[in-house]
Amino acid sequence: MKAKALRLPDNLLGAVKFAERKEKLDEPATIRKFLRLGAEKYVADSYSRGEISLREAAKVLDIPPREAMELFWDMGVTGNLDAGDTLKALSFVQKKLSK
């Protein structure tokens, strides 16, 4: 883990202090948690818009794809495939199974 110095605006520092008290964490752990939550949201939004694949999202978050999919479901992100993509995948599987 690398150490980084950063400046936080007062309103964000207030939110950090609030979470520290509420969750009984120290300041560095709280800031790491906030950064992780923000990273997850950013990656989920990128995935939702179809800018990255599930595999890419999982790699960025350093978690297995299945865990990324469950995380996104919990966040209300159901996927970035439309009906055409699903039908194409089903057709591909059907062709493979019929051989």
C-alpha cells in the first residue's frame, strides 16, 4: 500500500468525521472506505453505460467477475446488454450445442 497526501474540502472532511464516529473507524480507514465506494460507483456507471465489460470492471476493482456482477446488482445496475445481445448469445450457444 502506498501513502498519498491529499487535501480534503471541509464538507468532505465533515462527512469523514461523521462516518468515523458512526462506524467506529479511524480516519485513514474511513477515507479508504470512501475511496472504495467512489471507485465502485464510478466503475459501475462505466459498466452500465457499456464503456467497459464486466471482466474489465472486475479487473479494475480487483474482484472476480461474479462478485462484480453481484456488487452491481446490489447497486441497481443490472447490466449493459440489450435484447439483441442476449439473442445473439443464445443463438451462439444453441449452435454450439447442436454440433
